[in-house]
Amino acid sequence: MMEMKDRLRRLRLKCGLTQQQVADQLGITRQALSSYEGGRTRPDIEMLEKLCRIYETDLETMLHGRTGNKENPSRLKRLWKIWTGVLGGLTFISSALLWSGNRFFPVSTGQLTAEERVVFQTHHRLISAWEAMDSLILLLTLVSGILLLWQKRKGRYPLPWRKRLGMLVIPVGAMVLAALPFALTDPVFEAVNYLITPFLCGMRILLLWLVDLAMDMAAGFRKKSSKGNNNSSQDKKSLPHPGES
């Protein structure tokens, strides 16, 4: 089985980084990192978490290597890309339904002829389909977002701020881009009717990531408290008992 020192070196090389580049990000000397990779010293848990963020991996992989039942962080990326594509595609379909109803089946006012009644019914069906599609998009955003969050926490994948921001902005951006051509050319509705759903989806994604961030902060606080208690216990053990010289 591959030792940790070998995994550290392999992960660094996989990311295309030199020892000096990693050491600079960690705030340590290159010699200290070389000592980790040479097996002369072993990084503590805080240093391992920093290395996980740099190498975009998880603690389980860092400590024990990849196992058959552990998820690869790349799977989370693939799921997120699929999620982004699905949201963008459904937004395109939804926008096309609304735009088609307003462009090709405009509703007339006053008394309707038989032909105008057919147009009105078709318009109504398209609008109803648009509303149903938007409801599906909102539901899918919430459900799939929760599943992605669960996947992330299950694998304990570290996500820096820029990646969290990207996982919020890119899906919403894809939805906006899918809706924008229809929003700018609709002869009846204003652009806000097309962009309100991407906005609401963005709020749902933001809420999920805020929950995840709060959970990460709480876990970090508990870890620091536990470490402080352990240090305190060790200090007490090191104190001499009364009567000892």
C-alpha cells in the first residue's frame, strides 16, 4: 500500500506544482515540505487540510489513499457540470415556450372568432407549459442542490471561496444566457419575466452554500475546541503533583 509520503508527492506532481510553490501557499519552507514527502516528518491534521485544499482532494484520500467505496472529488465536478447543463437546457426550453406563445400566438382582445379562439387556446397551453417548466426548474435546483451538498459533505471535499462562488455563478449564468435571446426579443413580456427564475434559482443555490459554509465553520470551531481541550489536558498532566519536588 502506498505510504502517505508517496501520496503527497504524487498529488503534488498531479497538480503540476513544485515543492516551492506548495510551500509558499502553505507558509512553510521548501525543506519542511520535502521532509513531509521524504517521510522524515508527518504533517498534522491542520496541515493536511491545507494540503487537501491545494491538491483538491479529501482527507480520506490523503490519509489512506483511494478506496473502492470512496468518491473521487472529480465526480462532484462532473455532477455539478451535468447539473449546470440540465438547468441551462431546461431554461432554454422554458423560455422558448413563453416566447413562442407571445410571438406566434398573440392573444387578441374583444370578441374572439373561431380561429382566434384556437390561437388563444394554443397560447394558453404554451403559457401553462412554461409555468410548469419553471416550477420544475425551481424544484430541481433545490433537490439537486441538496444532493450535491450531501455529496460534497459525504466526501469531505474542501472548497475554497472561489470554487464556491463559481458553483453559484456559473449555473445561474448558464440559465441567464439560455433565457437572454428570448428575453430581448419577446414582443409582449419584459425581460424580467424570463430572468426571475434564474434569480430565484440563484437564491436557492446561495442558501445551500451558506448552510454548507456554516456547517464547515461549526466543524472547524469544534475541532479547535477539541484541540484546545487536549492541549489543556496535556498541560495538566505535565504539572507536578503537590508534594513532588
